[in-house]
Amino acid sequence: MSLQEELQQKIRLLEKENKRLRKKLERSERNRVLLEESNERHKAMLRTINMELKATNEKLKQVDEMKTNFLSMVSHELRTPLTSILGFTQIIKKRFEQIILPNTDLSDKKSQKAAWQIRQNLEVIIKESRRLSELINDVLDIAKIESGRMEWKEEDTDIKAVFERAIAATEALLQEKGLYLRREYGDDSFIIRGDPDRLIQVVTNLLSNAIKFTDSGGIVCRISKEGDVIRCEVEDTGCGIPEDMLEKVFEKFKQVGDTLTERPKGTGLGLPICREIIKHHRGRIWAKSELGKGSRFIFELPAATMVAKKTIKRDILHRIQEHIRENEGGKILIVDDDPFIRGMVRQFLEDKGYTIEEAEDAKEAIGKTRSSKPDLIILDIMMPGLSGYDVLRVLKNDELTSDIPVLVLSVLENKQKALMLGASEYITKPFDEKDLYERIQKILSHHGQKERIMIIDRDISLMRQLSQFMRSKGYEVIECKPEPEEVKNGLKSAPERVFVDIEAIQILLQNSSLVEALSSTKMVFICKVPEKRDSG
Amino acid sequence: MLYVGVGHSDDVDSRDAIRDVLSQCRTSLKDTSPQAGLIFMAIDYDHELILKEINQEYPDIELIGCTTDGEVSSSQEFMEDSIVLMLFGSDDIEIKAGVGRSVSKDPSAAAREAVEVAKRKCTKQVRLCIATPESLTASCVSILEGLNNALGSGVTVVGGSAGDQWRFQKSYQFYKTEVLNDSLPILLFSGNIIFSVGISSGWRPVGKRSVVTKVSGNVVYEIDNRPALEFYHYYFGGKMMPSGEYPLAVFEEDTERFYLRAPLGYDETEGSVTFAGDIPLNATVQITEADRDSILKGVEESIEMAIRTYRGRRYDAAVVFSCAARRALLGTRAAEEYKFLKKNIPGNVPICGFYTYGEIGPLLSNSVSQFHNETFVTLLLGSG
């Protein structure tokens, strides 16, 4: 190949390469323009979509508001007639039991059967009306949570107290079924940030489910802390849940069992509400079960990490108030020869948080009063054998029982005689439930005035708030700084309960004579959660 | 056994380019002589000369193909302004070409014609059809409908329609030594062929849903009783015109399943938009969008589906058809589609493919093939 040929070939190759590069340049310029245009379109489109979303969002908000308004209107409309149905059915039942039944000749088999059926039917109406009203409440609750309209409290909450409150609320059901209840948690507090009322709702729901589905055995409540997580469990020895239902029970209106053949036992919203509440507290809830052996509902919540001093104060005050309220419900002995009346009063008062004992005649009444020292006795006058007056005479003449207030509940209009014999109140049958409750409260709070309490705390302002509250409740309050001499002086006036700051007790425990004096009193500890820095 | 050779070049000189391509094919085919081939070329080459060169090397080869919007191969990966050729040889698989003409006049007749021409040469049961139809003169939906009818059930149609580098003016199809337009070249595979197909896009519907209220084939005149162009103007903020990267999601009746229809052009005076496929009257439509990651995710899904449904022991070749709009949106990341492809197909499998104006394939294996936009179609080939 000559030099010229070689040169020409080189030139040809260079020209080709030049052409190729030009083409590539052209192409990449075209692609760039294409991409730029595309980006422009994309940006414009995003703007439009954004606008659309905003409009949709606005519309959804309106729809949501309409839904909420509609729901609260409907529930109000439903509640009004329901209140009448429930109220009048209760009145019918009461009249039936108090007036019709005593005057019916029950020796006739037909009448006996009819009476029994009427009572059963009335029970069903009452039970179903209550269920319906629960359902309305649950629907409202879930609608509120889902729409973000639920107002949540945010305070330091002791899960143990939450369990105790829930246990108290379900105790009657538990006793009715004869189940045991075991607490597997120590004396430590398990503090989380959250809404105590809603958490009580969760535990109450789990407990009443456990009771509902358990016929023998009992229930175990567990609380434990693993790292930053507080784990709670409610375990029962009931019928269990099939594996494929373990997740579904947390879905709305899903209940275990065949809803066609079995009567639903709840609203089908309890567990979904529980899940929403736990979710709100940044926790999780799930179930484990073995068919025929029992179920276990477990929820985990993050332990509180940061607590502001101010909220401690508010929370302590709140918790002490709760403690006192809890102790307001006392033990009441109902003395009546009519089992219906006893049952009715029991039901009514148990709903109000009182513990009830029953006696069917004078002899049993005197025996039970001596053995279990009730806070109040509700006494019938006309009983076979010894009358209510006789009971009153015996009790008021006995030093051990003379200070127990007695409320006479009788068909007889002889108020003067009863009061002269030492009765505190006199109510004639048929009575008004509200009236009965108010008088019981009056007697018990009057009675409670005698209680003297002592508060020991370094935090003077907290102590002031607390004692103010207690005084308003009719207690006599002794305030004490955590100094041995002051405490010793205070103890001389023999307070029945001592509220002591957990930090203060540590100082006092160094004094051995104080330890002895304090250990003989009923102590309630005020626990302040130590302040920690937020790790986040 | 399926023997496969691939060549790929972006030499600007047509003769040099095809000679380079043929020499690559010879090397990978060794001594076997191919019976058929697929050729995908950029719009600016001397197509007649190139086809003549191939025919000189392999007389009477059953060759089809088309112009494109970019090419890919296992030889040179992703390139623009290039030629890619894949040649097939086999003892137990028959591969025959056919062509139908004047698709714009009568798509069904053209499809019948193409199938008849190819089928006459087949002695075995036809299993697969690769098609590279015209995209700009006729509705590919009608062409495919004709093809499905002419082939009967039991034959899967896969392919892509011809492109012209996003100019939307004129595209070409190739049949043996002929450079055509308004035509439908096909390649029928019969005998011991094993294959699988995967399809995925990466586009998702956004914004409000609307209803097509006036349409004729693939020309939409009104959406929600307003000019179709307004629908696009609304999203693009008034000035910009519809573009291939913003297809409509067309929902199948009362379901959340949709197929995509990309706009090819528009008419400002009548406010209509022409799409790369027919849209039924009263269809619910929604504008769609994609980002680069979701487009690339589509490649993975497409390959994954093809691999999952493949029944053979080994892959002898992979042919891919990717939408030109994907390339346009991917911009400088267009080359990544091939990289995803290479990464996800195991072994040293010969690959060829091109950027199309519309893709063809079944949404589920064994279902009837449909016409798509914005998708990535993977075809895996082998012998039993």
C-alpha cells in the first residue's frame, strides 16, 4: 500500500469517526431536549396531581366530618329510645318482682312457669338493650379513633394500677362464674406514657372476654418488663381460639363461633378497639391459644423514658385521688328474706362498685355482721322469726357492731321507731335506686369523716394540693416533712393511713424506731418516676 | 438444538457496519448455517444495501426486522444508531418468514397473508410467532387481532412495532431483501422450540379517573366530554403537548387491571390525540407516570416472569422488546436496562432487542397475546 493510499484510508477512517461522533452528539442533544421536555411535563403534572390531591383531601375531610356528625346524630337518635326501653323494662321487672310476684299464687304450675318465663324474657330485653347500647358506644369509639378525633390523655400511667382498676370492674362477673384470678406481678410500678382510661378499657375488655369464654379454672394477669418494653398478659383456661381466627378476632365484627347458630356475646368491636388503643400507644397486641386449653392475649407498650416534673405531680395527685375513690366502695350487708330483693339490690350496688354480702334472716345477719364487719347494713324489718327491729337492738347494743351504720329498707312506714333504735336512714319500699344510692353515699361519707391520714413529702406544694383534696373529701389530714421528729409527733395522733413519698421513706427508714412505728400503719406510697433524659 | 449468532455495530457506514455484524455472527455460529434471522436497524442506514449484503452471505435466509428507536445486544449492549442482527440455526426447529402488506387498508387480510406465506413453508406444528409490524400507518391492535385469528389458538405472538427514532414520520419493516412500510413481517417457529415470555412496565396511574366519551379506533376525540387534548393540557399545565412517556391507563371493565396506551400524536384543530393502540368507547382512563427506578424495576419483573415460566433446561437466546418511551424517560440511564437484563439472565446467553413503538405479548403464559405500550417484553428461547 502506497503512502498516499494509506493516508487516504486514514482520512476516510477519520471522516467516518468524525461523522459517527457528530451523529452521537446530535443524538445526545436530541435525547437531552427530549428528557428536558419530559422533565417539564413531569413537573407540571406533579403540580396538577398535587392540586388534585389537595382538593380530594379537602373533600375527604368534609365527608369525614359528615360521617362523624351523622354517626353522633344517629347514635343520639338510637340512644334516646333505647334509654326508654331499658328504663321501662327495668321498671316493669321491678314491679313484677316486687308487686306482682309476691301476690301471685305460685303453687299453680302454670302461673309458676309463666312467671319464670316473664322474668327470663325481661332479662333478655335488658341484656340485649345493654348490648345494643355498648355497641353504639363501641361504634362511636372506633369511628372516633379511626377519624383521629379521639382525645387522648398523655400522662404517666402505672400499668399495675390499670390492671387493678380493670380487675375491680370485672370482679363481679368473675365471682358469678366462680373463677380464680391470679396476679403475677410484683410490687414494682410499670410506668408508661399514655391514657390510663383507655388502657383500663383494654384490660377490662380482655378480662371480660376471658371470663366470658371460661367456664372453669380461672385467669392469670401478668406484667413484666423486658428492656424498654412492658409486656402484659391476660391468660385464661377457657375454650380457646382456632388458629385461623387468632388474627381475625382483631378485625371489626369478627367473632369466634358461628354467628348463625350462636348468639353473639359481645359487640364484635371490643378487640378492634383494643388494637387501636394499643397502636396509639406505639405498642402491639396479639393472641395465642390452644383449642380447649385456653387463650392468652398479650400486649406490649414502650416504657416511659422521659417524665416532666410537673406531670409527676399531676399524676400522683390523680393516682391518689383514684386510690381514695377506689376505697370509697365499701362492703354492704343486705338483710332481706326475699331473694329477689336481695338480688336486685346486690346487682344495683355491685354496679356502683360495692362489695355485697347477703343474709336471709336475723340470725344470719347478726352472725355475718360480727364476722365480716360490713361498712353498712341494709336491713328489712318484716322477716320470719326475729324482726329487723330485733337485729337493730342486738347490733346497737354490742360494742363491736354498734358503730356500723344501718339503713332500714322496709314496706312499713315506721321511720321513728327505726331511728330511735339507732338506724341511720329509713327508706320505704318500693324505693328509687338513685335515692338509695345517694343515701348510702351520704351515710358512708359521713362515716368516713373520722378517718385521719398523714402525708409525708419533701415537696411542700404537692403536699398542700393533696391535703386540700383530702380535706375536701372529709378526711382529717396531718402534713409532715420527712424529718424523724416531725413524723414521730404526727404518728402520735394515730393516722389510719400514711401517704408517703417513696424518696422520703428512704430517709425515714434509716431511723429504726420510726421503721417500727410506720410498719404498724397502712401505708400508701407516692412513687415519682425518676427523671431520665430522652434517648431520642 | 438452537444455534444462535449475534452481531452489533454502530459504524456510520452501512457497508462497513453490516460486514462487521456478519463477521461477529460467523464467529459465534462457527460452522452452522443459519436458516432465519432478526434485524433491527436505526432509521438513517442504507437498509436495502444491508439486506442485500446479508442475502449474499446467506442466500434465501428467512429474515425479518424493522427500524427502531435504539438497539441492544449481548455483543455491544445498548447503542443508538446501530445495527443488530441475530441469526438462528437448528436441526429440529423450523423458522419461516412471511409478510402481509397494506396493513392500513385491511389489517386482518394483511395478517392472513403473512401467516399464509410463512405457514406454506412450515412442515411442523407452529408454536411461536415473532412480529415486527408497522406502527404509524395502522392500528397495531387490529393487526394483532388479525394475527391471533389467522394463527389460531396455541400460537403465542411476541414482538414490537417499528420505530423511527422518536420522529413519528415513517418507519420501515424488512422481509428478506425487501424494505417495506405499511407491512407486517412475521417469523414462525415450529417443531421442537421451547420458549417463555415475561411482561412488565413500571408505570402507575395517578390523578383523577375519566371516561373516554368520543373515540374512533386509536384516535380519541373527547375525554369527559371535553377535547382529549385538554385532558393532557390540564396535567401539563396548558402549554405542553401529549408525549409517549405519559400513556393512559385503560381499565378493564370494573377491575383494577389496566393496560397502557401511549400517545403518538395529536391534532390541535380538532383537539384529538392519537394513541399507539385502540381505546374502547366509555373506557375508564387515568393518566400514568413512572420514574427511572420503577422503569428499571419493570425490567427485573419481566425477566423474572420469563424465567419462572420457562420449561426448558437451558436458554439458547433472549429477544427483548422495550418501549421507546422507556428509553426517553431513562435518559442517560437507558443503558441500565441492558445491564439489568444481563444481570438477571443466568449464563452467557446471546441477546438482541430493540426499542419499539408498541410491544406484543401475552399477559399470562398461555393467554392470548395483547398489544402494549411502555412495557418490557422478554422472550426466552431454547429447544426441547
